[in-house]
Amino acid sequence: MLIDWFTVIAQAVNFLILVWLMKRYLYQPILKALAAREQRIAASLADADAKMAEAVKERDEYARKNTEFDRQRAALMNKAQDEAGSEHNRLFEAARNDADEFRDKLQES
């Protein structure tokens, strides 16, 4: 079998030209596209982390406000119950006094 060295060298040169063309026009754009995609994903993840941190902060703020609201509500409820109890006692004493006065007037007459 006879080897044609011109064909072997031509094929090697063609292969090297093909590798160079593929690297320039195929591999580099793919690498650029991958890098751009990686940057978009990293930006998306950073944005998601920021939103998560903000959501946690808002949740904590809501919980704090809810606790404060519950405390104020309990204080107002206790105050209202105390006022209602004292008003009840005052009205009961007024009714008792009126009843005593009425009974005294009835006994006098």
C-alpha cells in the first residue's frame, strides 16, 4: 500500500484549518453564550436572595407589629373590663341607694 504524503499533509492542514474555524466561529460564541447565561443565572439568584431577605424582614416586622397589636388589645380589653366593673358597681350602688330611699319614703308614708 502506497502512502501519498501530499494527501496526508493536505488532510492534516485541512484538519487544522477546520479546528481553527470551529474554535473561532463555534466554540467562542458558545463560551460567550454560556458565560452570559451564567451571569443571568447569578443575577437571578442574587435578586432572589435579596427578595428572600426582604420577605424575612417584612415577616419579622409583621410579627412584631402583630405582637404589639395583641398587647395593646389586651391592655384595652383589661381597661374596658375594669371600667365596666366600676360602672357596674356604681350603678348597683346607685340603684341600692334609690331602693333604700324609696323604701324609707314608703315606710314614712
